Amino acid sequence: MAKVSVNLDDDLDADDSSKKLKAMAAPLPSVSRAKSFALKDAPRVQFSFTNVPEPIKEAFAFEAKRRGLTKKELLYECLRAGGIDIPTSAEIDGRRR
């Protein structure tokens, strides 16, 4: 029986038509995903306020607990309510890169 030799090593980078196909098949950029990825990869910095009255701090902590949120998530909710466009916490959580 005759041996058949098959070469399966396709060099897709050498062919111009394959580059065109890769460019056409590339996903379209998403503005919302780009923003959440930018926030996810942004360096983390400390965010704090000057001293506030203790009843305000306790009310904030109580409200966060009542809603089942962390204080950071409640702060994001307050900022969203104020009109600042912030993606959901799951989208910008740096631990989920």
C-alpha cells in the first residue's frame, strides 16, 4: 500500500486572504464593554472623606446592610442616583479580570 503524506501545518499569517478573513471575523468593539474593561484594569486608589458625624456613618452602614450591599456598592448606587454613569459592580470588579 502506498503512503500518503498530509501536511496540516497551515501558516495563516503568511496568506493575505487569511488576514482579510481574520479582520472580517473580528468582533466589533463595544463601547460599554470597553468602559467596564477600562474601569476593571484601572489602578486602585484610596477613596475617603473627611470626618463625618457618627450618626451619618452609622446610617450609611445600616442602609447598606438593609439593602444587602457592601458600603462600596451602596456608594456606587448613590453616585448612579446622582447621575454619574457607573457600570454595575460585577462589571468593574478587579478580582474578576
